[in-house]
Amino acid sequence: MIIERSEHPQWLSNTFFVADQEGGTAIFVDAGGPVAPLIERIKALDLTLAAVLLTHHHYDHIAELGEVLEAFPGTPVLAHPTERELTEHTTGDLLPGSKLDFGGLEVEVLHTPGHTAGMGALLVNQSDVFTGDTLFKGSVGGVRAPGHTTYADLRSSVLDVLLALPAETVIQPGHSEPSTVGDELENNAFVRIWRGLDEEGTGSCTVGGEPAELILLGPDYDGGHKAWVRWPDGSDDLVAGSALDS
């Protein structure tokens, strides 16, 4: 299996192509760009692009979808039905639990809501899982972006879906570098608390002028921080570290 990645210099979002073999079949995962070098590689490897699979609708993951379709007209573009309502150019659904075959690639669609309602993860050939903005190397997605659901959803998507995969499964996140399920179980600060390996923090903070308990100020994919906070009503939230008032 061939996996190549392009990272956007501003958003740090990843676009991938995955192929079964040289001269075989490929898929795109997301299309935030830059897509030009990936398009060149697909042509150089004599690959047939079978589909573009979108993890979710946010602009940093679809910004150059039109360029992919210009290079490969008529390519199917698939996304969760909820995400399709918010995305142009889609032609079909990624239904949770379904398995799709593209040449020698088998793609299992996993529903991982939290960052968005229809967020999908894509498990390819039981070896690599493309996690969108749900799970990153050392961090997790937030639940404040457009179309988000809840902290409880995000936590369940990480623990009960993605990290329930075999430890050797490679995590290919929507931002920054790859990891593995085993590494995230042992080293991800959010996951360690969720698993009961580390204690919750007991600090205090304010977010947008509102008081909250700071459970964890952990790392984020961009070199900044992600904050897990608890509101006075007992509900939990995941916000960008920059959202904390100084």
C-alpha cells in the first residue's frame, strides 16, 4: 500500500492519497491542499483515482477539492450525509459501518462525531485509520467548530472507536504527523486521564469571561494548546488554549 501526504502550510491540514500499488487504484482522503504535488504523483505512478473520501466539511479539508476534480473529472466524492449537506461537489454517501472496495483497498467507514456531527474516520486495509479532526498525535479535536456535537461524543469516538482498534494501527490524522493506537493509549495526555492513568487537574480559568475548572491544558497539533474545561454546571468542554482568558 502506498500513502502520500501533503500538508497545508497555513492550516497544517493533511490531504492524502492512498493506493494499492503502482499502476493500480488510488483514493484521495480530504482535499485541503496543496493537491498539486499529489496529483503529479498519482500520474507519475500511473494510478487510477477511484474516489475522493471526505472526513468532514470544514474548509481546511476541502479547499482544493475543485482542483482534484479538474484533474480527474467525474471522480466520485463521498461524505457522511450530514457533511454532504454542507459541502459542494459530493456525489454519494459514506455510511457508517459500510465497507467500500477500490481495487486492492478496502475502506471501512467509522462514525466519529464530536468535532462535527458527521465526522468520519476511514480504516484502510485494517492497517491505517484516517481520523480527520477527531484524534491527533498527542491531542484530540475540539468541540467548538461549526457543526460540532459534544465533548461526550468526542471522548467516545476517541476511546470507544478509534483506540479500540489494534495497537499497531497507524493513525493518519487530519493535521500534523502520524501516530499509532498504542502510542496514543500510552502518551496522549487526554487519553491517559480518560483511562484513569493520570489524575484530573484542579486549576481554575475563565473562557470568554466565564469561570471554569481547568482539567487539562494539553498540547495541540499546531504547537499551541487544547484545554479541557469543566463548567459550573458540571459539563465538560474542549476548547483551543487561546480561548482561555489571560
